[in-house]
Amino acid sequence: MASVPDANVKSATRVLELLEFFAEHRRPMSTADVVNELGYPQSSSTVLLQTLMRLRYLDYDRKSRKYFPTVRVALLGSWITENLYSERSLSKIVNDLHARTSATVILGLQNDIYVQYINVCQTPQRRSQLKWYLKPGSLRPLARSSVGKAVLSSKPDAELIYLLRRINASETRPENRVSEADLLEEMDRIRETGYSLTTGTVNPQAGVVACLIPSHPQQPVMALGIGAENAELLRNKDRYLHLLREALEPFC
């Protein structure tokens, strides 16, 4: 039997081999593809793929039953080649927006019935001052957070209702449940105006203004947001919104 350190090394090696496998072939892969090409046991391949999916390093298409790396994989090492950034680099956009606003800048995507913040840029000095200091990987309610609503605005109404029913079924606090009519009405407004705005919804101290990012068909839908204390956000909303739209122009 392999020792714990040996097992950990094997797991780490398989993660890297899997990512290199995707990089080489540049297409979605099924569990069978991984088993056949990399020679991993079926059970180990399933656990590895599902774990990376839960962490949002892989996306899963239920129809084709195939996995594909998300943008979170690309962001892991993007800081290393900062001098090679293009104007379409999401990491560069996040950092530039933070430099221009001193506000919290958030890149998020859907993770089941939540939105996950896969990249967050926030002034470190504010960590001790703010109870709502965010960490990359944080989960927020998909139907109540600004970034989550921006992501939802890309979906057809039938899918929205299906997701909302799952969200409401999992919500233990009745006051946090969202009605179908209210959600559909807000989605129409977001689609018309091109942005989502929340203040004090998830955290009573803070709010976020967010815009949907036009994305590649094989990547999950993402949204970019700027967050601040409620008063600061409302005071600077128009400026923040202008900066978001300007930053996302290369994607349009």
C-alpha cells in the first residue's frame, strides 16, 4: 500500500497530467477519454474529474457528458506572464480596474446554484477594516448577488425558472427566497440596461455593480463587478459602470 505522501504525490501528478492532456488536445473530454488515454483507473478518473469540477477548474456538459477546463485554470499562472498580457486578459482587466478605482473588483462564474468569485482584487490594508473582505473562491447566492444576477441574465427564462426553484428549495431562510416573477422582471431590466446592481443584499455593508462578459461557447458565462461600501458604490455607480463597459469593449 502506498504511503500518504506517495498517494498525495500521485494525486498531484495526475492533476497536472490531466491539465496537460487538455492543453494538448484542446477539446472537451469524457471520463472514458481520460481512462483510455492516461491509463488511470475508472474510479480514480471519476473522482479526479468531479473534484476539479466542484472546485470550478473544470466545467461539465450534462448532454455530452464531457469536461472542459474553465477560465480559472488559465488564471492560475497568468500573473507569471504579466508582461505578455493582451487587452483581453481578464486578470489584467481586474487589476487595472482596481488600480483605477481602489474598489474591490470581482470576476465570477456560476458554480451550480451559486456564483463563485474566481478572481478578486482588493486592497490588502482593508482586510482588517472590512467584515466583507472577499477571498478568491468565495461563493455567493446566484439569484441575489449582483455578479450572480449578471450571469443569470444570459440564460433563457425556462432555465432561469428551473435554477430558481432549485435555489429556493435549498434556501433555509424564507426571506431569502426569490419569486419567479421578481427574478424574470429583474432579468429583463438587466438585459435592457446591461448591468446588475445590488446594495446590502448579501452583505448589509456593501454592494456591487456588475456586467456580463461575452464569452466563448465552450467556457462558462462570467461576469465582472466592482464592489464597495453602499454609499461609496452609489456615489460612484456611473463612473464604475463606465469603467466596466470600457474594460469589456474588446470582448464585444
